Amino acid sequence: MSILIYAENQNGKIAKSAKELASYAKAYADKTGQEVIAVGVEINQPEELYQYGVSKVLNVKNETLKTFNAFAHADLVTQAALQTGADLVLISDSNDAVYMGPILAAQLEAGYVSHVISLPEDTEQFTVKRKVFSNKGIAYTEILTDNKLLRIAKNSFGLYESPVNGSTENFVPEVDLSVYETYKVVNVEKATGKISLTDADIIVSGGRGLKGPENWGMVEELAEVLGAATACSKPVADLGWRPHTEHVGQTGKQIAPNLYIAIGISGAIQHLAGVNGSKNIVVINNDPEAPFFKAADYGVVGDAFEVVPQLIEKLKTFKNN
Ligand SMILES: Cc1cc2nc3c(=O)[nH]c(=O)nc-3n(C[C@H](O)[C@H](O)[C@H](O)COP(=O)(O)OP(=O)(O)OC[C@H]3O[C@@H](n4cnc5c(N)ncnc54)[C@H](O)[C@@H]3O)c2cc1C
């Protein structure tokens, strides 16, 4: 038996989430003695996955399959699982994988658990922790079927290098390409050339406390110094101060970076629902009673217009030294 991961890529470059799936799979494989195998389409540098414990990469070379289609990709993952004898399949929390998950679960006749944030507690009883209620609770869920499918929450496990000697094979699945006749992607326009919010390790976010779009320079500068992505609260996007692609929260993007810096954001429950998966939360707010401080790991009570420029200067000095 082996563990199979579905390794997504962007224009051939392996996604960070694929390396996280590999890290998770390898950590579990170290307990069970299983082999970790990856399947993906047109991966440019499959050897990058060997660094994270993948000993075999099944690389599909097919122009049509380069474009994601949930039915076609579910087919190819199912065939890879059957060929490799995988009883545990891992997918990420990407939009594509979320769409494909239920189809794959039906094909594999697998128990399917999403939003997973931990390894199974032991190898006898397959129980994993998953986020529920917009990250406000944790459910312990046991899978009872022989085949298991897990959707791992982004940034919940982390990246752990564990190099192995790997190999890559061309994999030629028998996929019914007529599913591509139902719809096709005509054009892809990237929302921004900057770091994507869902992949970012660090996010600097601004709220209505920043008063207006003209004050976003310091948010962007702080983000640049930290190599971070920028985000905002819902009203900020509604007011047109920032694009809606940056809006995080219950009705916006759900994020889980290692560090989330919230500037001039009150910490309403709808905002927290999208950000409380962050590993460390820093809140800068001039109101000591702001609800966000209750969810913060570190808090600065102060005027953002004084605190943020000083923080930028300190970070620049730190980096120069
Ligand atoms: C159905 C529904 C869904 C929603 N979904 C979302 C969502 O997905 N995401 C989201 O963000 N919101 C969402 N909201 C809105 C949410 O309830 C809050 O209204 C919103 O998050 C508040 O945004 P804010 O914190 O930027 O603004 P405010 O509530 O106006 O807070 C501004 C904060 O800035 C502080 N401040 C002011 N001046 C300064 C200064 N000079 N320096 C430092 N701090 C300062 C203030 O003390 C205050 O805490 C939703 C609401 C509903 C009803």
C-alpha cells in the first residue's frame, strides 16, 4: 500500500500546497512504512518533490489535461491510485481540488474528510482533526472505509524537507477527454502579479481604521519589507479602497498564513472567521477594547500612523544588519 498525493502546479511550477501534502504524507508514511507517490500533469521539476519525501512521481504529459477539469483529473488520480495500490489519497484545499474531491471520493469509494489539520493520531484507528464552523471549532473524525481521501487545509501542516531518492515516470491515464467539450477555459487573467493570499506565509491587512485608500502606502511598504501579501477587511473592499480579491473573512478569502498583521481592523466575528487559521496574529489598533485583541498573539495599542512607520524602519534596520 502507498500514499498518493495530487500534486498541483502553476505553469509547471510545483505548488507550495503540493509540497505540504508531500510533507504530511511522508510524516505518516514514516509511521506506516508506506511509499509516498505523487501524480500531476506536466510538472516541470518533479525532483523538487523528492526533497519532501516523494519517491515516485507519475507525470502526465498531455496538453488537454494541462487545463483542469474535475472529472478528467478525478479520473487520472483514480487510475494512479489503482495502479499504485494507494489506499490513502491526499488533495489540497485549492479551488480545483475542492471541486474534484467529491467526484474522486465516489470513484475511489473512499471516506472523505476535508479541512484536515493533523496527522491521524495512530495507525490503527484513522482519526484526524478537522476545522469546522468557520474555524471556530475542531471535529475529531474517524474514517472507517479501506480507501481514504483527505483534503488538507492550507498551511496547517507546514513544509518539512525529508529527501529521498526519487524517480519520475510518464503516466498515461485513460481519460475520457469528451468532458472538455462541456466547457472550456478561454482565458486566464491573474488578479495580481503579487503573492497570492492563499499561498502567502505572511499577510499584512488593513481595515477602515486606515481612513482612506491614500494611506495604503505604508501597508504596502510593510508588506514589501516582510515579503508579504496584502489583504483588507470587507468594508475596505466595499468602499473601493482595495480590490475585492484582497477581502478576507467569512464572505471573502479564508487564509491561514504563519503571520497575519491586522492594522486598524476591529476583529468582527465575520472577519475572524476567515483569518483565525493564522498561526500568529499581530493586531495594531488604537482602541484597547477592540475585539481583535482577544484573538491576537501579540497586540500593539497605538495609532497605526505612528506604529506602522516605526515598525517598517525597525524591520529595515534589522534586515540591513
Ligand atoms: C453577513 C456578513 C458578512 C460579513 N463578512 C465579512 C468578511 O468576510 N470580512 C470582514 O472583514 N467583514 C465582514 N463583515 C463585516 C464585519 O461585521 C465588520 O463590519 C467589518 O469586519 C469591520 O471592518 P473594519 O474592522 O475594517 O472596520 P471598523 O469596524 O470600522 O473598525 C476599524 C478599527 O480601526 C481602529 N482604528 C481606528 N483608527 C485607528 C488608528 N488610527 N490606528 C489604529 N487603529 C485604528 C478602530 O479602533 C476599529 O477597531 C460581514 C458582515 C456581515 C453582516
